[in-house]
Amino acid sequence: MPNMNSKAGHIPIRTCVVCREKSAQSQLLSFVLLPGGIAYDIARVLPARKQYVCRKWACVSGLAKWRKKRQRGKRA
């Protein structure tokens, strides 16, 4: 019987902020929202709340539109 408390074999799942598709964390690009723009966290070491986006060109290019929509929602 496997140890239920063991995290061996656990694969974290994250959601792309643009297309809302779920994937393994290792398959997505992570980034941090800063007041000046978007900072990609390639090494995944920045101590901030991360967002994730697919590696598909449509999702990466749609990030600017997503950010504008997010800023509009925070003002209201």
C-alpha cells in the first residue's frame, strides 16, 4: 500500500490565464505582474504571486489583451 502522505510522483497542475487550459506546471511559462509590465520568471525563483501562460503563440501574444482586461476590472 502506498504512503498517502508522500508527495513522490505529484505533478502540480496550473491553468493558463489566457485560454484557461490546464497543464502541468513544467509545461507552462510563469510570469509576475509588476507595475511596469510583465516579468517572465524562467528560473521560477521570484518571490511573488506567479501567473502562468501556455507556450502557444496565441496565448503568449494574447497576454497584453489579458493584462488590459485585468487592469480595467481592478479600477471598478
